[in-house]
Amino acid sequence: MLAKLPSLTKLIKVLQHVPYLASKNVYRVATHFLEMDTERLRQFCQALEHAKESITLCTTCYFWQEKDAACAVCSDARRNHAVICVVETWQELVTIEKTGGYDGVYHVLGGVISPLEGVGPENLTIDPLIARVDTQVHEVILATNQTPEGEATAAFIASKLKHTSAVISCLARGIPVGSSLEFMDRVTVYKALSERRPF
Ligand SMILES: [Zn+2]
């Protein structure tokens, strides 16, 4: 039946390629776009295109930055550049920033080591992190999630940093095992960060 609606079929196909969009929601999202006011839809597409054109990854911390400006975190002189907080994704960086209780800098790994999904250390920003940790860095906080992959990734990084003089710490137990930082409330994240323990 959809064969007679090639435009709709094409839209559904495009949406089906969006990761994290549950397949049962694809039709609802298609409806949402199709019922959207033409002007709002134009603004939506423009915002997407503009973000794609204007944003790039910082080559130091791997958080997003505007192409025509320095990284908002790395270029901030008020931050403590001797402390690096290592997170899996930038969503977790945003979560930690929202606590207002951290003034160091970050390093976004881009995921976790997961042999089952074909993700090895070389697919993450682990090498640039190791290269970043010089004598000026006093502490590296491994704030990966407390999942088997997150813990294994933290252990891998800790072993690679053994030779450095930096203190390696990780978040306190307080965040439920198996959960993502992204979905925690601010107080829980703040407590876990302020009560971090040696790795
Ligand atoms: Zn940066």
C-alpha cells in the first residue's frame, strides 16, 4: 500500500536510519513532521543544517565547539586545567556541568570499549587522552558509567596512565550500577563527583 506513496515511504526509510529512534515511534515522528507548520519545518531543517555546518569537535577535549570560536571549556582560564574529567559522551559532560560543582576540564571518549560491538580503544579518544596527561595534570577523574563496559574502559585507561604522576580517581558509588549519568538527578551526580574515590 505504501508503494503508492513513494514520498512517505522515502521519509519513513530516512527516519528508520536514525539511531535511538525506536521503530514503533517512526510513524509518530513522521506524522509530527508532516503536520508541522511549513515555516516551523523550514526552521527545523535550517537549524539542523546550520549546526552541522558550524559545529566541530574540539581537538583537545572532543566536546563540540563552534568552528569560528575556541572551545568554551578548554579556552576558559577560570577552569582548573590540572584536573581532567573523563566521560563517555558529551551528554555526560553536560550533566556534570549542570551540577555546578566541577571547575576542571573534560575529555570525551566517544563511547566505551565494547568488543561485542566492535569498539576497541583505537575507536575512542584514549590515545589523545594519554598524550594530554603531562606533568601539569594533577588528577584524572574517570567518570565512565558503572556498567561492565564503562568499568573495563576505566581500568584500561588507568593502566595506560600508571606511569604518570597524576592521581587517578573515579566516581563514588552512589550512582546505581547499570545506569547512565545522563539520566541522573543533579544531586546524585554532584555527590558522586564530590565523593570520588581513588581508582
Ligand atoms: Zn575543548
